[in-house]
Amino acid sequence: MNKAAATQKAGSKERLGTTSIWSRIESKRPLPKTHPRQRRFRWVVDAVLPLALTLIAGIAILLPSSLPTEARLSLFAFALAVILWSTTSLNAAYVALATVVLLILSGGSEQEALFEALESDVIWLMIGAFILGGAVQQTGLAARLTQLVVSRARNVSSVFWLLTTILIPLSFVIPSTSGRAAVVIPVFRSIANAAGDRRITRAMALLMPTIILVATISTLIGAGSHLIAIDLLDEIADVKLSYAQWALYGVPFGVVASYISCWVILRLFLDKNRRQRQLQIPYQQKKPFSTAERTTLLVVLIMVGLWLTESWHGLEIATVTVIGALVLTAPRIGVISWKDGLKAVSWNLIVFVGAALVLGEALIESDAAQWIINQLFAASGIAGTESRLLILLVLSLIALTSHIYMTSHTARAVALVPALLYLGNSLQLNPVAVLFLSNVGMDYCLTFPVSSKALLMFQELEGETYKPADLLRLSSVLLLVHLALIVVFYYGYWQWIGLRL
């Protein structure tokens, strides 16, 4: 073996983080094996925690009679799902579906709820978005965007900062977190393959959906829940909020929060050597766009235009996405075959989202979610205070943690916004400030993969990305960062431009 080959082999081992394993293999020393007794002990330990937490949740939720039976059953089913997602390695979709079946068998929900969940526009939006992502990947558009990002980066850290810069503006043109995730997943795959390092892949799998979610507050069309929120504001407080006003309030926060999130992820999940590592991505000479690339780009631009003008033509975002998917897979004029398009869909994720929607709707329809909100209001003492700082902190904490017990972004807006607006009216608060600050918190949903479809899409990708424990670790830091940012922006910016509580 010549010197160059040896150097290349050593570099590949280092990238994979397996230098110690390779040294053992080359020295013919066998790897240690786990004793069967140790494996049994480990299995018992892994089973004890979820069982203990389930027992505690059952006693705390099912025994008290202050809530209707359906509400208690809904709370227990959701608590059980969260426990299994957080403490076991069971497939998230399997857990969600199993808890929904348990909820139905116990009488907490109707059988039709499970089947009707697959009729949701969210399901069809995700199917179309996955097919769109598959077309972007197969036609080479993803490789072009990857080359654009990496060609300007010196190392892994630079790639992360550039990805953040590119992801922030997407919230202005793609009005769906899952749509934004689908568009950039091919870029993720290309860079992850070039990195060849599990830790870099994990950090990037956390970075991209995090920025997609954090930057959502920048624009009124960043999430459908924003549109619901301003409709409720108009209905309850008779106040309208324009696209430009929302951008004035949201863009500075979205940009600052995105870059701080990038910095936290770099420091939390990558050591200095990995942050400074060069990415070896083969350079591709610039060449004219192929017919397939031009077709895909044209369809994407038309779809974005239709998304932005939904109020004019009446076609919903999900409908536009499905039409775009049909065009991209159409015989003769399409860029990929129908079978290849379906292969690009993560059906495991589709089942998961359908089951999660049932759990979320059960919490709302049984009034369990409203009960949680009322308990939070009562425990916080916000209703009887005159301190604007305390009101700001309690309002922010309720909104920031709402994704934990209401997984649907839309459901959070429907359940929280009216309650908070009526509370604000009783305290003589500015309704626009109450609405916007609550949306800043509700857009934060980084604790569990189920909290956002964008998070789920990256977790369910082939190969190892991130684990729920990694997301919990990140959220334990970013939630406090977001709370601090809200306070800083309120006193340093928002209250001076009309958002004074």
C-alpha cells in the first residue's frame, strides 16, 4: 500500500469515528462481547423506566374524577405515547398507531377517527411534498444546490452557517414546514454522504428542521396556524394584522433565533475538530440545465406562485402540491415515474402523522387540552397580576410548552389563541401583542419528533440521523434560549414598534 492510499484509509476511519475499532481489527484482537446476563439486565433496566412512568401516569390521570372519562382516556393515551417515544426504541409510528387503537378500544375515541385522519389535507400535502423532493433529487437540482452551498464553505462549520442562511428565506416562499423540509432533504443527503461522519450527520439532521421551524415566525405564511390566528384576532378583537406588519415583528426575531440555534447545535453536538473538518465533495463543472431540471424548476416555481396566491384562486396548499406531484410523474412529460415517486414517500411517516392527528384531535374534542390550559392559567397566577414582566414570562412559557400536549400546530392555534385573547382582554392587554407573542412560542416545537412534521421527516430518513434523546437535549437548551430571546426582543424592540402589552 502506497503512502497516499494509507493516508486516505486513515482519513476515512477518522471520518467514521471508528479509529479504535480498526486498530483492534488490524491487531487481530477480538472485540469484547456482551455477556448474556448483562444483556438481560440491560433489557430489564430499559423496561423498568417506561413501565414505572406508565404506572405513575395511569394513577395521576385515570383515578381522579374531576375530568370526564373521555378526557382522562385521551390524556392517558397521549401520555403513554410520549413515554414510549422518549424511553424506548420502538418505532414511533407503531407506538402512535398502538396508542390510538388502545384509545378506541377503551372508548375514548370513535373508530371512524382513525380512518378519517388519513383524509386530512396534511397527509396529502406530505405525500405530494415527498414526491416533489424525489423529483428534485433525481433530476440533479439538489446536487446543484448542494454544490452552491459547499463551494462557498471552507469547513463543516461554514456549511452549517450557509445552510442556515439559505433555509431562513424559504419561509417566505414555501408556506409549509413539511414542504420546506421536503425541498431540502435531497441537499441533506448529498452533504451527509460527503461528510461520512455519524455525528456530523446527526447535527445536520437537527439543524435543518430546527431552522425551518425557528424561522417560521418571520412571515405570515410561514405556517397555516398564523392565518388561523389572525382570523381569530379579527373575529374576537376586531383587529387586522397585515403581511407587512407581521414581517416587521417577525423577521428580526426569526433571523437572530435561527443563527443562535445554529451556534448552539454546532457547540452541543460537534467538537472543534469536526467543526473545522473539510468536506470532500467532488466538484462538478457547471453545465446547462437539462430538460428534466428545467421542467422540475418550472413546476416548483408555479407551485410556489399558487401557494402564495391561495386567496385568489381558492386552491389549497395540499391540492396544489398533489397537482404538482401528478405533473412531475405524468407519462412522457414527467421527470420521474409514478412508481419512483411513490418510493420517495415515507409511508411510515404518513401512518405516524395520521395516528398523531387522532391523538391530538382526541385531546381537543374531549376538552382535555382546554383543561390543561385552564390549569396552567390557575397555577401561574397570571389572571390576578399587574406585572407586565410576569405576564410576558407566563404567556411565553405557556406558548413555548404547548407543543408538548398539543402536537398539531393548527390545534395549538385553535385552542390557545382564543383563550389567550380573552385573558388579555380581561387584563386590558394589547391583543396584537398577545397574539404575536403567543405565536412566537407556539412556533417553537422542538421537544419531541412528533411535535413537528419537519422533525419527523428528518428522523425517518434512511440511515442514522438523530434520536429522540438528541432532540430532548437540544430542546433543554433552546427552550431557555427562546424564552430569554423573547424577553430581550420585547424590551429592546417589540414594545417600541407597537407590541407593548
